[in-house]
Amino acid sequence: MGDKLDEAKGVELTAGGFGVAPAAMNHFAWTTSDTIIQVHGEGPFKITYVNPADDPSKK
């Protein structure tokens, strides 16, 4: 959670694990290997990048 990625504060989720983030909470996710991610939410749903340069759709 937060405005900048800090891998030292990360929590590893294993198969079946999940995380919860309230609306408008800045958070990060990353993987170190091939991973399938399933996202659930109550709409409306949107992704807002803290740093717009990180948005892969803009590349």
C-alpha cells in the first residue's frame, strides 16, 4: 500500500490467497514468475496509475 512501491513491505500471496484494498487506496502488485491474477470488485471499477508513466496502455 502507498504511493511508491516498497518490495520490502510486500506480502506474498500463494495459490488461493487474496488481498483487499478499499476504494481509492493506492497499492501495488508484482510477480516474479508467470502468474494468473483474478480481480473482483464492486463497480464501478477503474485503474488509476499514481505515476501515469507506469500505465502500460500508454506505451
